[in-house]
Amino acid sequence: METRNQPSYIDFIVIALYFIFVLGVGLYSSYRSKRSSVAGYFLASRKMHWVPVGASLFASNIGSGHFIGLAGSGAASGIGIAAFELNAIFVLMILGWIFVPVYMAAGVYTMPEYLRLRFGGQRIRVYLAVLALILYVFTKISADLYAGALFIQLALGFSGDEGLYGSILILLAIAALFTIAGGLTAVIWTDFVQTILMLIGAIILMVLSLNAVGGYNELIRRYMEESDPSPNATLYDDKNQSCGAVPDNAMHLFRSIVPGESDLPWTGVIFGLTISSIWYWCSDQVIVQRVLASKNMCNAKGGCILAGYLKLLPMYLLVLPGMAARVLFTDRVACAHPDVCMEVCGSKTGCTNIAYAELVIRLMPVGLSGLLLAVMLAALMSSLTSIFNSSSTIFTIDIWTRFRKNPTDTELLIVGRVSVVVLLGVSILWIPILQGFKVSQLFVYIQQVSNYLSPPVTAVYLLAIFVPRTNEPGAFWGLMTGLILGLFRFVLEFSFPAPHCGFNEVDNRPEWIKRFLTDVHYLHYGIGLFVVTLIVTYGISLLTPPIDPEKLHRLTFWTKQSPLVREPIDDQQKIINAQAQQNQDRINQNKRQPQPPIMGWRKLLNCICGLNNEGSGEGSEEETNQPQLSPEEEAIAAAKFLDENKFWKRFVNGNAILLMTIGIFVWAYYA
């Protein structure tokens, strides 16, 4: 087990073949997609079937951070981290049956755009758009890049930063190429291919790791009894217990709520985790955009169901192998001595996050190790392409249109591509900063940030969907109250870190801060944020004028199938609608007039950006020639879009019940 397998030329051939194949799929789907219209680029023309939608949901969620983070957490504390994956099964059903019908009936591209239609004004939309972009760049992209970099560095044996930066830059360039050239269609189809790759590679490694430890039952026994680090690889706390010891509740999903006794209290897992999960799965642009690309509601629900079935797998494909890595390479993976850990992985605080990389390096034969490296690259690519596409959508639709009141389709499409390049540049600049972080601290940071910022957003979306009385002043000040309280906890959390186990550091934190941070788990704090935001939002809404019912058609759960024309929420919306109509009239007029041929560099640029080389390029000919619908006809068409075939409606409903039954069984079995 101690012989390190350096990648051979066969492994590099496998990786190269992977890139060629996936790049071919992406470019082919880009060529076949309708990239010259806003709907085609950002929502794949709403023509996607349930299989690629579900696979893309899964691939967008399972990035390289999950391979590193889930396996590392499994190595550190058992199966508890799998609660984040199993919880998603039920939240995905909420997405498909409650949120998506409203979003589709509203006819929106982005989540901030929905809140703009629902509440009016611009401050909520702009705030959430900026917040989303900040979170994408400094948490999602940074986490995946760092985790992928860690894996590549260990797998390929890079000793310096040059090879590491070179690999990341290549990955970023290819991910951006897919997104810039093809839009959401290319992203979804490459996600579909990479999901298959991820599952095949992860299943192979799971089988090899379980075989190496003697099977599932032997893994549990050895993990609980034989995986504490040796005395020279650990420190001891003030109770003379090893800082790297396996917790007694390692094989339980539901753990004690007594402060200090567990890392994931069961009340936080049931309620706090669900609140943050609703934000992630039901209002995050990266996720929802995939479902909005579905051709109809049955395919949207089918995609959510497929993603739910796939979310049953990470506990077995990632968490259990992480536990096996601790059993097989105990002093390396479970080290708790700063000097030993620095020698193993370059971090004084622990090396559990190298668990998955250790398995790939030491267990996989030649060729298959290249496949697993390709799987990690696939996970990283899926996350990056998804984030790039969704970020460009948010910037173009929610921010750019604030500065440009009457943009053309061509302008929006070019701005969408350029925004990806800008995000790419920010991500590259962020790489040296990430080198200063320790990966274990980074993952804790990301999870806590989401629970400090997401509960207020969840509260506002739920009230927007279910409570027509909720209005813009209530939603805005509810978000601001939640933001202030979330930042308060965030600043305290990272300004007053707890001493590390065994480091003999004096805890100089004020007593009230110590009690506040130790006794109130971040998931419990998220519950409090959610409740406070609900109260503030609804209370201020009751004290201010309500929104007229005529302005809420197809914007709430109760009015999603209304065939009535929706009145503009405010005067600003009337101006936006008038400008959009003027823009469409101008495009149609330009189409009727002969256009000079486009030649030279402009023709090449249009080809790269997916714009028409004939005429002005203002949208695809097919979409431009579509008959213009009256407001009444548009309202009826939007309502009818939610209609479902009776047979397939029963089929997806039955599958949803079956999936949730299986999910409940797994929860109960490991509770």
C-alpha cells in the first residue's frame, strides 16, 4: 500500500482522449444549438429532455470540491456529511413541484428577474445579482479550483506551483470555451457526458477501496476500532484524548444537539440544512437554470427525479471510500500532528482532504488512474462551465440591462460571452490567494458563509411564492436585516477562531463570544436568521400597501396557471416592456430590409459568438419570424405551458413518491 503509483504515459493518453471526446461533444452541441438568440444561449431554447437536465443538475452540484470534501469529511468524522446529499433528495422534489412551475409560468431567465417581476423596483434584483456573483467567484469557483488543484498536485507529483497553475489555466480555458461558444446547450450536454464518466470512475474506485479493506462490514469495524493515528502522528487535548480520534457517532446521521458533542446536531440537519438547501436548489441560478431549459413540466420534474436518484450515490461513492482511505493510510490521512501533516500535505491543521487522492494514487492500476484523474477533471469542468454560464446570465440580464436600457440581442449575447472572460480573469487572479488558504479551513468557510447568507434569501423566496401579501419594502428590509445579522456572526466567527486541538494555545476570546460561537451551531443560527427574516418581511409588508392581485398573475403558487394578462408591477416595468417592444419592432424592421454582406474579422467573430452572418444578427431567423402574440395570447400560452399529459404526470408523481420512500429508508437506516 505504500508504493506510490506515478502516472504513466497510458494515463496521460486516457486523459487526452477524455478531453478530445468531451470537447467534441461540447463543440458539436454548440454547433447544433440555437446560439444566436437570448433564449437559445441562456436557456437552451427550452428544448432539453429530462435525462440531460437531471444529469446536468447532478454534475453542476458534484464538483471536484465534493470529491475532495465529502471523502475528506468521511475520513474525519464518518457518514454525517452525507446528510447534505440525502437532504437534497426531498428539496429537489420541492424544486420540481413548487418552484419551477412558478418560474416557468412567469417566463423568467434568472432568479433575480423573478423577484423583479414579483415585487417591482430594482434594489432587490440588483442586490441578489451582485450577491450571487460574489458567492460564485469567491466560494464556488475558488473551492473547486483549490480542490482540483490539490488533487492534480498529489496525483501528478507536482512539486512546484508552475505545473499546478498551468493545469488550472488549461482547465479554465476549456471550460470557458464551452460556455462562451455554446451557451447552456453545450454546458448541459457536456455535463451529461461527464456525469457518466464520474459515475463509472467513482464506482470502480469504491469497489477497489472496499475490496482493499475487506468489504463493507469490515470497513465499519476497522474504521471505528483501528483507524486512530499512531502516537507519533497525533497530538492530545487537555483530556488526554487523541485529536485525530474517530468520533463515537461516526456511523450516525442524527447526532447530539448538546454543544461540543457533535459537529452536525440533528436539529440543525433537519431544519437548518433544509433552509440552506432550498436556497441552493430552488433559488440558485446555477441549479434552476438547468431545469428552466426543460421542454415541458414533465421533463422538468423528470430531471429533478433523476438528480434525486443520483444524490443517493455520493454517500457510497465518496464518503465510504474516504473512510476506507483512513483505514488504509491512517497516519497520512488522519494525522493530527502539525509537523507530520505539513510533511504529508502542507497543512498544519490536518490532511483528511487528501483521502480520495490517496486512493487514486495507491489503489488504481495504470490506465484506470488516468480515468479517475479524468473524472476529477470532469467534475471540475462541470462545475466551472455551469457557474460561468449562470454568472454570465445573471450579469447580462440583471446588471447590464440596468446600464443599457434598450440593448439588442447581439449586444446581450456578446456581453454574455465577455462576462465569462472577465470571470475567468478574476478566477485566475484568485489562484495565488487560494494558496494562502488551508483547504480544510476553506471548506468550513464555504459552508458557513452559505448558512449566514442564504436563510434570508430562502425566507423571501418562500414568502414570494406562497404569500401574495408580501411586498417589496417587506422583502427588501427583511433581506437587509438578515444580511446584517449574518455578517455579524460571520465577522465574529473568523475574527475569533477557536484554538486548535493540542496546540496548547490559550483561548483569549471574550466569554460571551466563546459561548455564542460554541453553543450556537451555524446551522442553528441559520434557523434563527430564517425566522427573523420571515417575521420582519411579513411584518413590514402588513404595514405597507399590498400589491394589486392583477399584478400577481403567474407569479405565485396560487396563480401560476392564471390565463389573465398580468399588469406591470410599477411604472418602471411599463417602460421596460415598452422598450422591449420597440426593440423587437426595430429588429423585425431590420430583417425586412436587405443587409450588406458581413466579411472579414466580423464574420469570424460572429461565428465564435454564435451570431448570424447574414443581416444584422439580431436573433435567429426562426425566432424572429415567429408570429407576434398579443398580451392575452401570451398569458394563455404561459398558463398552458404548465399543462401535463395525464399518463406522464402520474408516472413522475409515482416516481417522486418512490424516490422519497427510498430516501426515508436510508435516513432511518443510518439515523
